Amino acid sequence: MGYYINPVNETKEAFCARQIPVSREAFLNFNWEDQSSFPICWMHNGAFTALGIAFSQREAEVFANMDGRPKKFYLAQTTELLKPETNADAGFMKVRENG
């Protein structure tokens, strides 16, 4: 797992509240041909929370693994993820472009 969202002006939870919640199944069955959005996963790691971007099917499977950590799944618009205040590592776009 390598690309995360760390919003500058709001919490990760506030960012998630503006996204589209989806089931774990919908998260895993994302249409990778759709360039307008990305599946994202909020998770609680004990001492901190993380908000990861699933940029491939394999990455989605890693995030969706039910490993005991609380997780929530969302779809986020690509344009939203690329906003500077999102503070997302835009490397996820290059990985997606290169397949």
C-alpha cells in the first residue's frame, strides 16, 4: 500500500463524509476503466487512522482484507483527489496510467 490522502484543512473523517460510501463488495468490484473516480479506504490502525487510495485491483484487495482493523469504503472523484488541499500523493495517477 502506497498512496494516501492526508487532508490539510479537514480531518480524514470529514473528507470521507463528502465522498460516496460503498460496500466492501462494490469497492472490490470497482470498474477500473472508469477514470473519473477511485476507490478509497478509511481504516483505523490503533494509534492513528489512514485513508488509502486503491489504484489497482490488487491494491483494492489488500485494503479490503478483513484483518481486524475497522474499515470503511468510499468512491472519490479523481478531480477531488487531485486538489492540493487533499494532500494526496498524485503518484497513484501514474500507476493507473501505466496499468
